[in-house]
Amino acid sequence: MIKKIYVLAFAVLLAGACGKKSEKKQEVKTPSNQIAFTDEQLKYVKIDTVTKIPAMDEFAAVGEVSFDENNVIRVYPIVSGSVSKVNVSLGDYVKRGNILATILSTDISTYQRDYNIAKANYEVAESNLVRSTELYKSGMLSSKEYAEAQKDFSNAFSEFNEKKQILELYGGSEKELDAMFRVVAPRSGYIVERNINEGTQIRNDNATNIFTISDLETIWVWANVHESDMAKVHEGDLVTVKTIAYPDMEFKGTIKKIGTMLDPQSRVIRVRTELVNKDGLLKPEMFANVIITPKNFVKVLAVPQSSIVLENNNYFVMKEVGHNVFEKVQIKVGKNYDRNTEVVAGLKEGDHIISEGSLFVLTGYNLK
């Protein structure tokens, strides 16, 4: 409807212009391949300058959000036993040293028993050494016997330190003989994975982690690039990530790593992008739409697609050749880039064209 109004408006204005020309024969006529408009008529159109734009041959790939494997810690059980209590839930923020869970373990009982025996032996050897030192100084103990006492003390001390370190390594306590292994957070961050509940039976040879901790300040996005697009991808290429959860938001990054193995079934290769995620919006396992744009690109001459009119399988634009005077010019087009189209021939950089309203102007041109 709007187009019809504009076309009628131009027709009326042009008809009026023709009437005026009959009355004022002294008016200068424009050539037949050009059309002139008044300032009032040009209010219905938009004029732009022909410029060069980056020729970015971008393409889309499907991907998913994942942990930053360089910034994540997986906690594995190092003792066997039964989970007595779990202190954290999925998504909780913990600080380094916080107790995540406690495991009732016979392993801890064994380590505590060994520690207590070593401690008692050490205390006995220490007392013997003190007594042997006094006897040796008074001449009542031979050098050989004194050396034996020193050796026994040294062995007992080494054994004690060893058992103490083992007990501390496995989370046991010198004071609390409760056979409890305490799972401690090795770093601060969010609990992004939890694989135990109260009553879970744990084996120390289990290959499954019981907790995963990450701060999620940086995350990875893995994109699946089809074999046909592999030649277009390079490290450092620009990446725009969109998710279903935040359809109006874009997350920017660059390609950090390109996989070396092609999946034989899906014929895709995985490409990794690292994104800053300070607000924690992106969560692991989210699906993502990844737009990849080459970092190395050339510039091409282009015009808005709205400025081009197709007529008899040829492409035309209205180029300004004088003050308010436009000429119908045929152009050759190349690739489309978003809302612009590459111009191969017919225009040069700096030309002024009608970018919106070309169809109405060309209609008026044909009515002339």
C-alpha cells in the first residue's frame, strides 16, 4: 500500500512537472536517461555513499557450552567406605578448605591405628635416648649401646613422621579417632558436578569423580564444523555465540583450538572457543549457535540490497550525477553480505546512490 502511495505521488509530481514544462518552455530539460527531482520529492528517498565493506564469509555451526578444562578440578575418592554426609549441593559456591562430604572408612581406622603405634614407639625411643644419654655421659653405657639407642630413636622418629603424613594425607585427625575421611575443597568455586549421596558406597579404585569444582569465570564452547567448512576455519577467527536461554544476547570470542580428529560418523571436527563468563550466564551443557567469521578478510565495494532493482534479469541503481539529478545505471553484482551486496562493475567508491526508494524513483523514471 505504501509503495502504491509513493508511486502515485511521484506520478502526480512528475505530471505536474511536465505541465509546468509546457507552460515554461525556457526550462532546461534533463537527458532522456536521467531524471531530476525537487527537494520535496527527495524527502521520500534515502541517499547513501558507495563504500567498501569487509567481505566476511561467515558461516554457522552447532555447538555446546563446556567447562574450561584448564580451570576445573575433579575430586576423586582416595579411600573406600560409606558416605556419611554430603554438605554441598549442585551449584553451591565453596571456598578452599570447606568440607564437602564425610566418608566413614575402615581405611582411616587403619591409618589412625598405625599412627598411634608409631607415636607410642617414638615416645618410648625418645625416653630411652634421654636415659641412654645420661648413662653414656656418666660412663655407665658403652658407645655401641649409645649408638644403638640413637639408631632406635631415629627409626622411631622416621616411622612416626611417615604415619603422621599418611594420616593427614587421607584426612584423618590426630585428636579425633572417628574413622571419618573428610573430603575437602581443594580450591574455591562452584560445585558443577556431584556424583554421591548419603549412603553411597565408595571404592578407592573407582574411576568416577565424586565432585567437580569450577569458578565458571571462563568457559569453553565446542562447535561442530562440517568437513565441507574445515578449510574456512583458522585459529584466531572471530566467533559469535548465541544460546536458547539468551536469544537477544551475543557472546564474543575467538577460536583457540581446532581439533585434529574428524568424527567418522558425523563428519565434523570440533573447534574450541574460550569465553569470559564473569556473570555466570553460560552453563555447561547449554546448546549454542556459533557464527564463525574469518579474521583475515578483504574489503569489497558494496551497496545496500534495498538500493538494487531487478529489471529484465539486469540489476540497476539510481546514481546521483548532479544536484537532485539521478541516472539509471546498470551494475554487476557479486556476493551478498548481510544487508549489502557486492558490486563488481558499474559503480565506484564515493558515488552517491538512492539506497531506499529506488523502486519508486525507477517507476517515475519509466513514466517520464
